[in-house]
Amino acid sequence: MSNVLVVENLTRSFQQGGVTIEVLRGVDLTVGAGEIVALLGPSGSGKSTMLQAVGLLEGGFGGSISIDGVRVEKLDSVGRTGVRRDKLGFVYQFHHLLPDFDAQENVVLPQLIKGVPTAEARARAAALLGDLGLSERLTHRPSQLSGGEQQRVAVARALANQPVLVLADEPTGNLDEATAARVLAEFLRLVRGRGSSALVATHNIALAQQMDRVVTLHEGRLA
């Protein structure tokens, strides 16, 4: 099995009040093609910091990161944008949908940015949302959707550009237990069904155990 993600000796520290706080202390991680890995750890353990590094959302990291065979840590801003657009999908605890766009439009937009023709983008958005049980909600804006529905739209958006790797940061953390279980099950089904890999940060052991492998972030290192 080839590796979609290879992280080697990843480090990140912050200065606070003249004190150096080491958040990541030499993290090594691989995620294989089609593998879904849970990144487990309590709040404040550095899970979000690690996802920001892998997602090329923030600088200041040491070590190396390869995504789909491409060394990305030294890419310029144009190169990083291209990797995020073409190879990565993101799901956050809060859906971050565009409030003035309906569900289908929210899933269409990232495809248009990539250069997908409008008709193809709309068809793919409708198919993804249909797979998530939202065929009757395509023209509803986020404010007209429940929390679980909003997060399902966010999942569809993350998968719209057929990423090789989906990064999910507490993707069900803002939902009640029953809704969280349904959304996670649908997320896992869609990711697996499309052959993508995923790195999912969570503090919920029960949810983590539904994934292919669990790694734990503790004191800046993976166990």
C-alpha cells in the first residue's frame, strides 16, 4: 500500500510570555492510500496544530511533509494553494458554509475554483448530496438546514474535488451524540467509497475506534 501522507520529524513551538511552548516534538506519521486514521488526544494536545501543518494552512513548522508523493513544506504560496485545491479536502467542527449560497452551490464553488465546468460541478454536487440523503435540500441555504444537515453539506464540499486526503478536525464535535454517529458513519462511507484517505482528529474514543487505525498525540508526540 502506497502512502498518501508521510510526516517526518514535524515540530512546532510558540513563544508565550518569553517562554517557549513546544506543541509538536518530532511527530512521524504515515497514512496509506485508502486508509482512515484517527488522531486521538484531549483538547489542547496539538491535534489542530498538526492538521494545520498537514493542510498547509500555517507556517512555522519544522520537519517534512509529503502529500501524494510531493514534498510540500517548502512550496511557495502558489504551490501550496494548488495542493490544497487539488489534493486535500477539509472538514471542521463548524461547517463554515457560505450563508448566501444554497447547499448545492456550496459544493459547486470549490469545483469551479479548480476549473471544473459548471454543469459537471452541479451534477457532482447533486450526486454527493444525494449520497448523504440531501436530495430534497439542494436549494436550501445553511440557515434552513439542521446542524447535522449542515455538516453533511460540509462533508460533500470536502469531497467535491476528489481529494486524495481528507483532513477532518473534530468533524462531529458540534453535534449531539446521535447526530454525530450518523454523520460520522456517512463520512466514513463516502471517504471509503471514493478511495480517499483521511486523517480525523477527535477526542472521542468510541468514534476513533470506527476508523482503520488510531494514533494518539501525547505531549507533542504520537503513540
